[in-house]
Amino acid sequence: MAKEIYEVLKRPILTEKSLTQKDKENKYSFEVAPNANKAEIRQAVEKLFKVNVTKITTVSMKGKLHRVGRFEGKRPDWKKAVVTLKDGQKIEVSDAA
């Protein structure tokens, strides 16, 4: 593998929508490196969590504009991957805040 696992997978995304997808559709969301492709994401998830990936969907997310008083800025762009696992397999992600 050209990149290390933690260079490809940055963090799990734990939002209300992603937690619902985890329970109902066996889909898990991760923030990934902007230059990571689907093959690298598949290898990283399978190696790190020891599961079988059936499908990967990636989305390039644009950073939002934000403002503090009169100062404006922009959050960085990032990439999200939604990984579907084989039926009966799970990844343990902590959803406790």
C-alpha cells in the first residue's frame, strides 16, 4: 500500500445521519485524505477493521464560509467516504460524546 492507513483515514464522522445509516444500512462515514482513491480507502478500512467492504461512495465537501465579527474566513475543503460493509459485519465506533 502506497500510503499509511492513518494518512488515508483521518477520522470517523459521527453525525445523526451517519449513525442512522450505520444502524439501518450498514454504512459507515469517514473523513479521508483529499487525494485518496477508492482502492486505497478500501484497503485501509479492510486492514484496520478486518471487515469486507462491498461499496464505497466518495464526496468532495466544500469548506463553509464563517465569520467572527467583521472578520471572514473559510474552513478547509475535505473529502468524505461512505463505506458499505458485507451483511453481518460491524465496525465499533464510539458514538458517545
